Amino acid sequence: MSEIKYSQYDLINKEIKELDEGGFANRFVNFILTDRRLPFKVKVPNDLFQRAEILCEDVVEMKENNKAFTQAELIEYIFKEFLEEVRKNDGNLRSFQMKFNNRMKDLPMINGQPLLPQKRKTTLHTKIGRKEVRRAEVFLKDLSFLSNHDLTVEKLLEMVYIDFLNEYQQGRRKKVLKEIIEAIDQP
């Protein structure tokens, strides 16, 4: 039986294999030699891409040091916030399952796949910390015990970012600029 991969990097299955085969020394060497941040591509509808660009510009203008703030950094921030929410609601997987199910329920389906309106998209390149990717894989694996899903970290990353942008655009996210600035100004 093949293992289910929850991301293109398949971190949890690789770690289990390392534990089975090599023990601590092998894990330590792999830890030293592996990248701490992993690249991902996120496709964003052009209208939301444009809105996010303005949000990033607003962050730069409100910060004291005027250092650039990109959508790649925004994606990483939003994903970390999502994983923090997962951590805080650790035992409450059902709420996340309901959130994903409700999101899918609102979409017309053909052969079990959502029929999404075709919008032109822009592909963003970002890097996510290995620790966060691993946590997301474990979350998706835990979620699979409640219901079958085909979510991967790649899909989750895109979904979380687009949901955030939609909420922000509709005015349901208050004080976002202040929260982002406080988070990125911390050492």
C-alpha cells in the first residue's frame, strides 16, 4: 500500500522512514543538510493579486523602515497565522473539517470536483519554513481520519491565502495592517 503524500516534499513519510532505517545519527545529518525553507507556487486570481499588491504597498508605507514587503512574505505570514489557529484549536479538527466542507459545498461540482469560474491567475513563488510544512502535513493527515480529502499543503496554502484575500476585500478582516506590521517588525 502506498503512503499518502500530503505535499510534494512528503516530509512526514520521509521522517518515518528515517526513524525506521537510521535512527538519531541519520536524522541529525539529514537535519543539517536539508533546506530550512521550501519553495512553493501559489496561483492567485488577478483581481485578488492586485488587491494583495496594494495591501503590501500599504504595509510598506505604514512601516517605519520602508523595507519592501512582498506577496511572498504575505503568503508566509498568512499561512503561519493559519497554522497558529490550528495549534490553538488542536483538538478541534471538526471545526476545520466543517470549514473546508462548507467551502466546497458552496461550489458547483462535476464528478466530485469543484467547478470554479475560470479566472486568469498569476503565479507567486514563496518559501515556507520546513517546520510549517511538516505541521501542515500532520494537520492534513489528522484531518483525513475524519473524512477523505485530497488536500495537500500546496492546495491548503492557496486556499488559505485566497480565503484571507477574499475576507480582507469584503471587510471581514479588521486591523490586518497593524497585525502584519507588528509581526514583521518583531526580531
